[in-house]
Amino acid sequence: MASMFAPPIVFAQNNPKLTDAEVASVAVVANQIDISYAEIAKKKSKDAEILKFADTMINDHNAVIGQAAALVKKLGVTPKDNAVSQQLLSDAEKTKKVLNSKSGKAFDKAYTDNEVAYHKAVIGAIENLLIPETDNPELKELLTNVVPALKTHLGHAEMVQKMLTGN
Amino acid sequence: MKNYAFFIAAILAIGCSSNDELNKEEYPVFEEKHKTHTPDLNNPTVNSVEVKNSAHFHTIEIKQMKFLPAELTLQSGDTVMWINNDFVLHDVTEENKKRWTSAPIATGESWSKIVTESAEYFCSLHVVMKGKLTVE
Ligand SMILES: [Cu+2]
């Protein structure tokens, strides 16, 4: 299903040791990427459920970035670019090209399928890589608190996915 | 934030005492944002009324993408206050016919409603978030 997209499982493949500053960068980038997908959806989709979902993605992922920004400021940490952030961004560029090449129902399906795959990948990465690698307890707590929101987004995306195939 | 919300919940419980004498049938859709509420803290009868009213005042916390408690049994005319202690916007919307909605509730804010009939509700921003009110 997600074969047309670069699978965003780079975290697990490389399994690098990340510093807290790098974990913060990965967290911010991962949220920015989903916002950028939602912005494409807002331009290209006419489906009311997808437009609502995209609005929620923009609001919620911005809220996560706001929390991360407040925390790194408090901790005096500067998010540090790293191989995982860069790989995420380059994969996202490929996905955005695929999304931008589609329209109508094909776009709606591609966007929704990608949201399901992306949220699954990010949840896995946070639980299995970022949380275990984070030393700072507050950063760990922030990451832990984000997971329920991501799981809710996944459930929502899967619902939209079912709705689309039912049409 | 959390403490603030519960402080407000307590204030509203006191403030609602002034509605105790009202005929609720005439005000079936009475609802309000707590922020506009000005309780009369000088009213000497506040304490006794507060106790009397507390059985008819319920709070539901919204946290970690859940309504807590998700299911609530209450009596017709009871007030329910939803408090958003999550870090994202949520709303409270009647699910089947969209008969009522809170509109988005920001972090640390709340919304109250006098409930006169059972309802299944959800968050229209996160459609898998659901709750249920059962009027006995
Ligand atoms: Cu919600």
C-alpha cells in the first residue's frame, strides 16, 4: 500500500546514538513534515473529511513544536541537525513529489495512505528509538505525552481511509 | 494550568448556587463559558448551597486525547464541565445529529452545559475521541 512512498523507517535502520539536542531536532522535523503534507492536502483536496483532518494535523503538530520549542529553551538546548533529521527531510521531499503529482480521488487516497504509514512510523520511532535514547527526563516526558495524540491521528487517518474505499 | 482549571471548577460549583432557585424547565439550554461567571463570594449561604449542588455538578477532564471519565451517568438538569488539560485544542460535540457543540476549547479552558438528555458525543477535531452521557 505504501510502496510508492519511501518508507520512513530510517530511524530503526541506522540506529544511531542521538544526543538530546539531536532528539529535539528529529522531533521538530518529524512534526514539520506532517504539517507540510497537510498544507498540500489543503491545496489539493476537496474532501471535507480530509480538509478537517489536515486542519487538525496543522494545529496539533504545531502545538507539539510549540511544546518542544518551550522545552529546549528552558533546557538551554539548541536542536541539532543530524543524519536522522536529514534522512527524514529527504524522504519527505520524495513523498511530497508523489503527492503533488496526483489529483482528485487519487490524491485523497495517496495522502491518507501516507498519513497512516507516516504516523505508524513516527509512533514506532518515538517509542523504540527516541524515548530510549533520551537522557533528559523532561524531554522523555514530552515525547511520551505526544504518543497518545499520534495514535489518535492514526485512528482518525484509518477512519478516513476506510471512508474513501467505501465510496 | 491544571490547578487553575480545578480552581475554576470549584468557583463555578459555588457560582451555580445562584441558579438553584430557577425553574430549569424554562432554561433547558442554559450553558456558558466559565470565564464570564462572577460568583458572589460574599453570599453567606454559599457554603451550604455548594454542598447541596455538588451532586449535580460533574467535571470531565480532557487529557491525553481522552474524556475522563468517558462515560457518565447523571440526572436531568445536572451541569457538566469539560476541562481541557491537554496540549491541543479539543471540542465536545453531540455525535449523532450534531445537536450541540462546545466549539474548540483551548488548553486550560473549559466549557459547561446543563444536560437534560442522554447523548453520545465526540471531539469533532479528533473523531475517534468519544464519550457518553446517560441521563437516569
Ligand atoms: Cu480532540
